[in-house]
Amino acid sequence: MGRVYGYARVSSTEQHLDRQIEALSAYKVEGRHIITDKVSAVTCNTHKDQDDNGKVTQISIEFGTFYPETLFQELPPDWTIYEYNRVKDNQILQPSLTGLSCVIYHPPDECDQESIDFEKEITISNIESWLE
């Protein structure tokens, strides 16, 4: 029989991987073949653009793990992958970690809260579908 791999993921610091790992173990997945992922931070900020004509929304998702860029091929439009490092006591910690970022530009005629919320919802839905 071939090797069996498992994948467990949580999307907030309040969630725990334990139950998912336990369930995968019931399917005889060895612990060393279980890939885990934990989103460590998600931010979404909207502010006026540089010209003060429209608005800009930036969404960032930071994972607590480093992933090679090859895992993010065919990322939805407008999303980019980046590397970041945590900092503790003014020291850069290793290793580098992976993040995804998206910038949405809202023209002056689409800067009302309803239009901004709708655009954010579509963008987040696109990345959630891709991550599944």
C-alpha cells in the first residue's frame, strides 16, 4: 500500500489542530505524514489613496509556516505571495514565513461602504475557494 498523507488546517489562533490530527490518525496516517497549517494573522485595512481621490483596501493573510512559491501557482488575480519574518526583542526570527496579499483599488464613484464591502467579500471569497 502507498503512503497516505493528511492535511489539517485552522484559520485562527483560537482553534486547535488536535481533533483534526486525531481524526487523521484514525485513518492510519502517520504523524510525520500529516501536514498542518495555521493562519497566524489576517488583516484588512481600507484608507484613502495617495491622490485622495478614491480608496484602497489591503488584505493580508500570514501563515505560521513557510511554503514554496510552487504551491501558489494559479493564485487568484490580484493576490501575491510574500515572505515575512517575525520579530522578537528587535531581533529578526528565522525561518521566513509565507503570506498572501491583495490590494483593491476603489475609484471615487465606488467609495461608499456598501461598494467597498461588496468588493472585499468577492475578493475574500475568491481566495477561500482557491484555498479549498
